[in-house]
Amino acid sequence: GYYHLSKALAEKKLIEIATEAGVPLLVLRPTIMYGGYDQGFLWKLLKISRRFFLLLSDNLKVHLLDVRTMVDVIDTCLLNSPRSDIFIVADRKPVKLKDLLSSLNSELSGIKSITLPSKLVQMMEPLTSPLKKYANATLLCKSWYYNVNKLKSKLNVKLGDTINGVKRYLWWYMRAW
């Protein structure tokens, strides 16, 4: 969409300007973040799971980012002034969405999901357009995850565990549940 295109064009232009000026440029590309008071992807996912059954691929993986990890990465960059570089910022590893929802269901109860073979879910993707006002349905049909080895090795930042990280914010989700 236009949002992603505008981000990519802005990043490209900044790299051009920094290169011409001989100024270091550090680019951080965070994945979808979660945290207290966040009403983004995870919040919408939980909200929709109370109203509809989520039809999930049996092996659908998502790669989220605890907002506290993002703050740690920014702090590390400010304190250590790394040279020009580009980092994808995400939790330590992707998680299966069914495992994440299952772990949350024990606390929140009422999450409705059905796990189906991935091929069947991909065939059903065109039918998800009515759900887009709640969450980007495409994100629920295809796995999306990233390689964060460069971030770990160059910045030496402790990356979070998504399931435990999300559980830390259950007070927020429960309050609004």
C-alpha cells in the first residue's frame, strides 16, 4: 500500500542524502509492536477472536516486537553510536499464532480459533475482506518473520520472547477485555 511505499521511498532518500553528506545513518525497521495501551495488531486480533472464529493456518508464524525491546535497541544505538547500518528489530524468534492465542486463552478465555491446513487457509484468503476493519486479514493468512541475527550480533541486545512478553501486558488486555 501507499504507507509502505512512502516509508521505502523516504528511507531511500535519507540514505542518498546521508551518503552524499558523508553522515552516518542508522535505520531501524521494527516489526509489529505490542505493549501496554497498544490497540494495534494484537489488540485487534484478540478483539476479532471474541466475535468470530479465527481460521488459522496450522503453521502460521508471526514475528512481533515488545515495545520495551525497541526502547532498548534505541538506547543501545544512542549510547554506542553504531556506524551506518540497517537493522530489522523484532523479538528473538517468530511464534506460531495458534500457540500465542492458546497461551493467552488460558488467561483471557473466549478466544475462538480453529486451526486448518495452511493450503486451505490460503485458498480462503479472498474471503477475508469483511474482516479488514478489525485486523489486516492478509497477516492472518501468511507467515511473516525476519532474520534478527545481525541485530543480535552487532548490537548485542537481549531480544524478547513473544509469548512471555505478551503475557506481561495481560493486565492491559484484561482491563479492556
